Amino acid sequence: MVAHTWYHRLVIRHLLPGDVARAGLALGTTLSARGDMDGACAAFQSAIDSRDIRYWPQAAVAMGDLLRAHGDTNAAAAAYRTLTEFREEEISSDEGLTLYEYLNDQAGDEPTGRPDFAGARARALRRAVSATDPNTASIAALLLGCELAGHDMAGSRDAFRTYCDIESVDMAVVTLVCFLGYEIGDLEGTRLLLERLLEFSQGTDAELVHTELRVLAEIDGDVAAYREIQDQRGYGPAHP
């Protein structure tokens, strides 16, 4: 075990920063399979410390899973916390979407004992919303709106509003806004976002937004009626 740890340190010390992360994750995985927990954790920690977005999230989860499997729940929790409690400024805006995608993949099959990464996903997306690339910022705003829906309606509305500000008005954007009313039942949020779209829409786009506002006015807060109308118009989940 000591030999593996010594070898790891010797190799890692002579690698470039990007190689450290890749080698740390690979070596940690190999040593873990061989039963060398100390060496594996040292390797995973090197990848985590590198803060290379391509490898450190995977290393943090792998290290947490390894420690939890060996019954060291406190150390496992500390490893997981590097993901659940990271500060937004620790990653760049361009890295936010990459981190979200990894955390979202983990959400599909989280083993018992692994924390919920929902908060971390939201922080990663908030960082990505500030990306200079409008396409990245737009996607992040859209995903953030969906991520917060149901438990942080104000944050969800703000995220969708940001998406509306970035994207030009078209059927896809209006349909997305109506997602709030149909799937979440937030008709007030839907109305506010449609009014925001109306501020910079014109011609046929403005007519489209006006149509949706009229539908909301007609049902007067009745979510069931709104869903029924949207189903009839072919906008519901049965009509992707």
C-alpha cells in the first residue's frame, strides 16, 4: 500500500496540471480496484485539487463512494461536500454547464448515502448563465428554470425571464414559457413572462404572445382549464 502511494506521488509531481487530474482519476480508480484505499484517496485528492472540470467532479464522487463503501461516512461526506458546497466563483462561467451535466447524470441513479446534488446543479447553472457565449447562457437559463421549478418559483421565473431576454421571440420560446403554466401550474409566472416577451416582440410574434395572454385571461387562474385548452390546441405533453 505504501509503495502505491509513493509511486502515485512521484508520478503526479512530474505531470502537467491537466495531466495530474486525468492521472489522478485513473490511478485512483485502479488502486481502488486493487483494494489500496489510502493510495486511491491520495490519487483522487490530486484530481480534486487540480480543479480541472473534466476530472475533479468524478474524482470527488468516486472518493466519496469508496470511503462510504469502507464505512467511513464522515470522510465520505467531506469528499461529497466538495461538490455540494463549492462556491460559484470556484468555477468559470464556461465550466458551469459542464459541471451541471455531470451532476445531472449522477442524479439518475444516486446510491443510498450519496447526497442530493440539486443545490450544486443550480449553482453550476447560475454560473453558466453569466457565460459570454449567448448560446451557453441561454441553455443554462432554460435548464435553471426547470431545475428550480416547483420549489423556488421566484428563481424559476427569473431564469425563464433571462432565457426570454436572450432568445428571440418565436413559437419555441412562447411554448417554453407556457411550460410554467401547464406543467407547474404557475399561471401568474406565465403571465409575467409573456408580458416580458411582449416588450420586445412585434408583428406576428406580438400576435402570438397576445393570443397566449388572452388564453390566460379567459381561464382566470384555473390551471385545469388552462391545461385542457392547451391539450386541445396541441401544446400539451401528448403533442410534443
